[in-house]
Amino acid sequence: MSTWGFDDEATAMAVSDFRKMAPEIPEYKIGAAVGIRLQELDKYSEKYKNKNVKTSVSMYSTLISRAIGLSDDVTAILPMHDMINHSTNPNLAMAFAVDGNFKLIALHDIPKGEELFLTYQDSTGKWDEDKATWLLVQWGIPSSPAETAQFSQVDEKASFALDESG
């Protein structure tokens, strides 16, 4: 049984705050995504209850925050991915090859000492309300249709660089 609900003040406040960050996303979708995350946490906690296994909300949160969707059907944890921060103006792109390998590709010359950034947003340039909802709830990153349109250029550069380098 889930312990969350909109009658819970903290959950209602989180949904309200997320809605202010991303007004394009309907409140019911944000609420559903937050609810699903909290239900997953409840399942995780219940699974290890009375099994002498150390668990914690922070351990679960750490693991789930490092997971990225490689496709609609595949979620993975990529080493070091979470060490590169998100930006709406990234200087890196991640390109995936059909063999399962991936490369980080510089989108332009990066001066020594400059922080490296990826975009955690969909790089197809097409805004998807459901994906935007998960991006918001997963990492607290708001997105909008106008902002997402610029990312098709990132995807094109990454695809070209992967083709060129093999």
C-alpha cells in the first residue's frame, strides 16, 4: 500500500513546485509521475523489509537518479554519466552505436578547465509532454516545446561525429 497522496502536504507542495517550474505540463501528469516514483520507493522499501538488508531512501534516490533512458524500452546506468551536468547549451553530446557502445562527443572546441555539459533532454527536437514530465520529476529539469526545438542540432552533430569516428 502506498504512503503518498495529495492529502500529504509535502507531496502536494512538490507537485505545486514542479508545476511552477514547468507550466506546460498538466498538474495531473506531474502528480501521477510523483506518485509512481513514491510507489516505486514503497515497493523498494517493502522488498527488503525484514531481510537484514540495509536500505535507505537516499540509496534508492541515488540509484534511480543515475538511470537514463537509452530508448523507450531500455533504461541503464552509465558509469560517469551523472558526473556531467545538464545544460540547455551543452558542449558534449552522447552518441550510441548499434553495437551498444557510446561515445561522448565535443560539439565544439572546449577550452581547458571549462565544465563539461550534456543535455538530459530529448535531442530529437520534438517536445513530448510525457518525457518532459519524467525529466522534471526525475532530475528537476523543466522543459518546454520552444526550448526542446534547439536540441535537434545537438543530435545531428552527435550522429555525424559517430558516423565519422566509427
